[in-house]
Amino acid sequence: MSRVAGTGLAIGAVAAAAAAACYSKRMTSATAAIEAELPIESPIRTTPVAELPERKHPKNCEIIKGGFDAYAYIKTDGTVESWGHELGGGTAPEGLENVVALVGSNCGFVALREDGTIELWGRIDTIKEQLTKLMTELGNQPIECISSTRQSFLIQGKEGLTILFNEGGTYSFQNSKVVEFSSTEYADVLLQQNGTLIGVGHADYGAVTGNPQNVMKLFSTASAFAALKSDGTVISWGITARTTESTVPKLKAVAKIVTTAQAFAAQQESGEIICWGEPAKGGSTPSALKNKKIIDLVATKSAFIALTDDKEVIVWGAPSFGGNQEAADKAIDGRKVRSLHTASFAVAAILEDGTVATWGDAEFGGNSKHIPLTNIADIFNSDRVFAAIDTDNQITIWGGSSPEHQGERNSLLRAMQARRDFK
């Protein structure tokens, strides 16, 4: 039985009504969705494009996030199980079968069948006729891989066809091998195999100008892009980039780049952190990081959270989004942190004694003070809700306690129960 924090009730009825599913909020490529919890590295995430898995159908539960509170996964028989808000893709089409890959975005889902055809549903369904017409005009090439960010979908055919589409329309490219793509709110950038970029959409939101070369990896906020080049330098462009190629500090041996909605933070292999972007949203490197070795770096929508090698936490950015150091220190109360987990508005830290410390927006997961959280093994999240699973496989959720967010709580609970059952 599962506990739902803030209700005082054991949710047995929800568990009984829930079909099997599991959960991962991370946006994925066609190969395999990531099964674990997603500390939100970016509201708009860069997505690698990869080949299809060798297996005919997934054998593990791999939950994909759609729009609103919708989720879906491929069952072992090649059909799709989905639930949540219909506009977000919560109702998969009847008769959908032989599915080998599934990706989601804010506007729904796209599924790839074994025969190379695709199916889309959710709000993205409104461009189905336009997409079908375009694919017919281009010869109906069988699709071999699909991928998505939170804003857009990308499909690639066996004969060099690439189509990018979202609610705003479709874009096609011939003889283009895309290895990764990234999105802001109103622009998309595609990284080609030769290290060059293709940009579409609103120029102010980062559609590429010029011709950057030797790009290895893309990152994005809601309104700006950054690209890591093969020589270790970083270029950044868009509304909140606040920098140019000549003013970005030269970064060597970059381990990861994490983003909030309006700022970037690059972690080098040495552990040093360098930030740029909107200062109030995490774009200014705090002095507290000096001489600290960082072993983990995560973000909410507007704050960064770093874990040091001595298991202390340093935060910066918007205070109400988890960037308040005093609030973090008070919640942790001198204890050592095992791992960090973030939703959009709050932070949850599993401490070495198995308890949990939270801070950020109290309504959306930042206050677990009166919730029994002990022997916690892992924490998962949706946008406004956290779910913890303990060593006895009991689930506790908190955050999003107002009636308007009950659907999100129910969807996450259903995902967690099914994920547990699949284990």
C-alpha cells in the first residue's frame, strides 16, 4: 500500500485501478528511455539521436513523459499503455501495435512501428495531416529512428530524410544525418554528424545564425543555446545567453553542462563550476564554490544545487526555486547528503541516515517536515510532485497538494506503483 503525504489516507483504490506502468521524466531517444528519476537538468532538454534497439520489443518498463500529466510505455507485446490528460497524450490510439520505440514531448507522443511507420497522438495530432502529406511528397521513406525534446519531435528515414515537427509546423531536410538536437521555447537546433548546425524557428530564441563548426554537444535553456566544441571552447547564443563566443570562459575537460530556464552551469572534470546567463536564475558563479570539489550538479527551473565531495550542499539562483542557501542549510541541519533530487520548484536531498530534507516552494514539494520519510532508497518526481520509495518498497508522495494538481499526483503515484511492480 502507498502513502500520499498531505491526505492522511492510504491510497489503495488508486493502486487497484492503476494499470501496470513505470516512470521516467527524462526525454529520450529511440533506443531506450531512462528508467531512473530525473533531476531536472533543463526545462528544455537536449536529446541524442540514436539507432533502434536490437530487441523487437522492450523487456523493461520504460515510462515516457508526454504533456500535462500524461505518461506512456511500450508493453512487452508491442502495444502501448498510456494514462493522464488526453491533450498531453494520455489516450493512445486503439489498435496501435508492433511498436519498437516511443518518445514524448509537451504536446503528446510519437510511436515508431516495426514496419517503419509512425503514429502520433495528443495535441500534436493537429499536424498529422500536414506531416502525412509531407512524408508522401518525400516518398514515404521508412523511418528508422525517432527522438524528442520537450518542444519538438525528430524523425529520420533510411535514405537520409530528416523531419522536425512540433505544434508550429514541419521542417524537412534531405541528406542530413542528425546525431543530436536541442530546443528552446521557439527554436530548434540540429547537430549534424559533421559537427555543423541547422537552426529553425525564432531567431531571438536561438535559431542558428552563421555557421558554427566542430560542435560536439548541444545544451539549451528556455531561450538560449550553448554548444561545446571539439577544442574545449563553448559558444552560446539566444536571449539569455548574455555572452558570445569570445566572452565565454574557455572550458577544458567539461564533464557536464546543466541548465535552468535562463542560465547555464558548466562542470569541468576538476569539479570547478562556471556559470553564465541570467544572474537571478543561476547565471552568476557563487563565491561559495571557490576551492570546492563538486561531485554532483543539478537544477530546478531557476536554481542550481551542487553537492561537494564532503557531502555538503551549495545552492544559488532564485530563492523560491531552491536557491536559498539559508533554507537549504536549515533543512539539512548539518547532516551529510547522500544524493540530490529536483522537481521544477523544489529540491529533495536524501541524507546519509535515510531521511529526506526538502526546500524550495513549499506547495510544490519544498516542505516535507511533517511527512514520515525514513529509510528512503530513491526519489522520483514530476513537475510539482515528489515520490519517495523506501527500502520496504513503500511509496510516499508529496507536493502539488491543491485539488488542481491531484491529477499530477495520481499519475505519478500510478507510475511509481507500476515501476515498483515491474521490479
